[in-house]
Amino acid sequence: MMAHSGIYLSVVVPAYNRATILPETLRRFQEYLSAKPFSYEILVVLDGPTDHTREALEPMKSERILDRKVNRGKGYTVREGMLKALGRVRLFSDADKLNGHLPF
């Protein structure tokens, strides 16, 4: 069994061409999770984006980013993120517009 890093929750966010909405989504995740009494990480898994998603993430130093240059699809990307996540509990969320609500 794999030893855990002390992180309780990992939020895996697969991202393909999400430059326009990903920064706001991650800001809202950070805002919500930072008020919780447990440790967490946000792990963004780039799925070979062809837009400016990489550049949009540059100011976000608090997230872990796995950058894959080739698009392999959402299922592959989520699986890769789950396997690389450090949290004891792991969930994934799309980076879509949240319409005022967090997915958890």
C-alpha cells in the first residue's frame, strides 16, 4: 500500500483548452478549500491543450500541474491525475463554468 503525504484531499482537474475559465475555477476551489480544516492539493492535468491554458496557469503557483503535450482524452487524463495525486481522498472536477456552485 502506498504511503500518503499527509494531504487529506486531492482535487484533480483535467484540462483541455480551458484558458478562459480555468483560472476562475481554480480561484474558487482555493477560496472554498482554504477555509476547511484539512490539508488539500489541487492537481491540474493538462491534456495537450492547443489554446493558452498553460499561460493562464502561470500566475497560479499553489496548484500542482501535470503538463502532457499530447491530447489523450478525458478518461486517460483523469486516471493519470488520480494515480499522481497525493491525497488520501481523491476526487475530480471538470473546469467548466460553475454557475455559482462548487461541484462538491
